[in-house]
Amino acid sequence: MNVRFKREKKEVTQRINNEHILLDQIRTNIRVSYDYYVLKNLRFRTRIEYAFFDQSITDVHEKGYLILQDFRYDLLESLRFYGRIVLFDTESYNSRVYQFENDLRGILNNPALFGKGTRWYLMVEYDLFDFARISAKYSELYKPNELVLSSGNNEISGNLDNRISVQLDIKF
């Protein structure tokens, strides 16, 4: 079992009534996670995280949470499966929660989760030979209360963002 407490204080300038005011923003996160093996080649991880956001003067107080269930299954030495489901509910981006995901090699995925929704993925890695590996990942982000996800060139009409990625790695 792992318990993490993080408190971060930042000073930010915000325009209030045509004046620039210096405000204190305090983000507090409390995380409890537990890894356990059902079999020697099957690991599960359960995580619960609470996030709190407070801003002085403006009297903004927000909170949110994340619940995560994760697995890794090494079916063979050369064949691995990963999966995760995340439930999250925060009042806004200010009380967002983060989680690192398993992803294709060379990809770092640490999305900020905010609002209300679910995120899940399944990934498989297969070592074809000593010099070649193929990987595939399918993921979905569903936010039932949203009409549009993301913004700008990444904007998605609707409340579902689903992606599939496939990669072939060859060592020379």
C-alpha cells in the first residue's frame, strides 16, 4: 500500500474589477494505491485520489476524486496485456486529477482529467522476435455532460474521444 500527500501553493495574478490582484492558489492531493498479485503473472492496482483546490480572496473552493482499477497480465514472456478503467468527478479544471498511463513505447500519456467522466484503455505488446515488437492500444474518454471535447485543432464534436494506436518497433 502506498499513501501520498501533496500540497502545492502558488501565487498567481488575476484580474478582478479591472485590477491585477495577487492570489494564493493551494492544490492538495491525497492518494492511496494498492498493488496486489492474484497470480505471479497477473497484477492489479487500485487507486483512490482526492483533489482539493482553494484560492484566496475569491473564495473559490473545489474538490474532485479519481477511482482507478488497473491490471497487467503477462500471458507469455513475449505477450503482455494492460488495461485500466478510471472514474473521475471534479468541479472544474482547477481540481483536476492526473494519472500516468501505460502506452506505446516512446509515448508519454499523462492526461488531466476534470469534469465528470470515465476513461479506459486496453493495450497489448507482443515480441515477434528478439529484434521486433508490435504494440496496440485502444482508449476511450467519455464525458457525459459535455458537448465538445478539447479545443482548437484537437476539438472533437460530442462527448466521446476514442483512439486506436498501433506500433511496430524494430531494433537494428
